[in-house]
Amino acid sequence: MNLIKLGDSRELLKEVEDNIVQTIYFDPPFNSDRNYYLTPDNKIGFKDKFEDDESYIGLVEPMLVECKRILKPDGNLFFHISAKDSLIPMMLCEKHFSNTQLIFWKRSRSKNNVKSKLGACMDIIIKCSNSKKPKFNPVYQKLDDYYSKNSYKNKDDRGNYALGHIVYTKTQKTKNKERLYSLDHNGITYEPENGWRMSKQDLEDLIKEDRIHFPTKEGANPYKKIYKHESKGKPATDLWDDVHSISMGAEKREWPTQKPVKLLERIIEMSSDEGDIILDPVAGGGTTGLAAKNLNRQYILFDINPDAIELCNKKLRR
């Protein structure tokens, strides 16, 4: 199912079946009281001006209600908004979803042309679901120089490695009795009082592969060896400062509020699997569809703007 359709998403979403969409990326107007055009001479874009907050809610909330209906039980919706305009979206997300998490996207560096206020460089992406365990695939960010320099100080014949915890701390004490076991190694018994993070069999397999670091200090716990050359990066946090806006990259801007494809690929990769359906009810320049296509997902793109739909069709045919 790959679908691009022109129309009001408040109505088009009603045509989508219940519980079939895995991921929704929702990047509606921000209620910023501005108009957005590609260039002063090119009127491709949209008006982001509303009479009042109720008018804005009247646009956004009906879409959220329908999005909630069509999401799979473990599906996620990502509501993208500027930090400045985030209050109403956050209230609506809390109203309609039981599980929300804020992701902070640092879209740009410092702004040298701002003289009378703090420079705005942060957007907020509200990750929403109605499941205690929504779909999540680990994604990674590039190792920063400090982390890379200071974390991989240990070395063996395989290479430089960092230390990964394999025992629980006091505040994380396991309730799984199978993780409360002792390990004998080179005449020393290790029996962490709060339990191990892995099964005894998995731990013994890592020992056979020489992937466990045993400390020389008496009373210290062993660690897992995390090799630098095998690292995918550091597990992503809720601060995304490694993906920059279109204006700072090599992508061609074809829509005034276009987001980088790398940002959409991260969102889609972390919240869906190949073959899943990804939906964007305010598709704009079609970046969501392109990211879904790149990752072998299906897509549904809606927009009320004919220019946006023309651009989506053009982008997805390339």
C-alpha cells in the first residue's frame, strides 16, 4: 500500500482502516502566526495563521483522534512542533495518548544574527502511544569525540574496548531468581547481590569468547567488553543533536518547512519494521514517504495543498 492523496486529512483519515498503521509522523502547522514560502518570489508553501487557539485546535485535534484509531496497538505517533509553540500540542497529546515522551531535536547551531533574545535552535518531537510497550528498535548516534577518546581505554588482542555493565545496581535489583547466581573464575567467586543482567549461559558464552573484562581490584564486578571497531555508535538519547536542518546540509529544499530525510529515517527505523505502513497526514514535501521507501516500508501521504501533493508524487517517482 503506497498512497498519495489530496484532501483534508480530517476527512481522509476516516477512510483508513482501524489499527493498520505502525508509525505516524505528524508535522502540522505550528500556529506560529507566519506564512511560509519557498522563496519570496515562489509562493509554494502555506499560511500558518489562525484566528485563535480554538481554530488551531479545530484543525489538529480531529486528526489526532483519527490517528489514534488507525494506529496499531503498539504503534507510535510523532508530533513535531517548535519549542515555542509546543504547549497546545503537548496538552492534546497528553489528552489522547497514555504514553508520551519528548524528543529534543537541535536542528541548528548558535545563531549569530540574534541580538535581542535567545536564538531558537530546538524543535520538540512528542512520541505518543497507547501501549506500555510501544514498538521500539534501538537506534544509534555517532560517538562524540570526548566519549570516543575516554571510553575505549582498555585494550586486548582484539582491540580497544569500553566497559559495559553486566550486574544490576541496588536501585535496579532484579526480581528474576534465575539472575541471582554465582560465577567462579580463576579462583574468585562473583555473586552480585542485586543480580546479573544476563543469564548464566550467556555470560559463560561471553567468557569463552574472551568478551568479559575481569577486574584486578578485589571486590569489583566483571564487565562486558564493548569494542570500538564493532560499535554502531552510542544508543540514541532523547536529545538529537547529530541531525541538522536542511539549511545546514546538502539536501535540496523543495518545501519551506522541509525536514531532513535522515531525521525521518531515524524516526521510522526506531518505530517500525520492513513492510510496515507509515502515514503522514500533513505530508508537505514528501520526505516521510521518501524515508519510508528508503527503508522498505509502505507509505500513506495526505495533504490539502495541491503543490505538496505534486511534489510528493514527483519525489516518490524518482
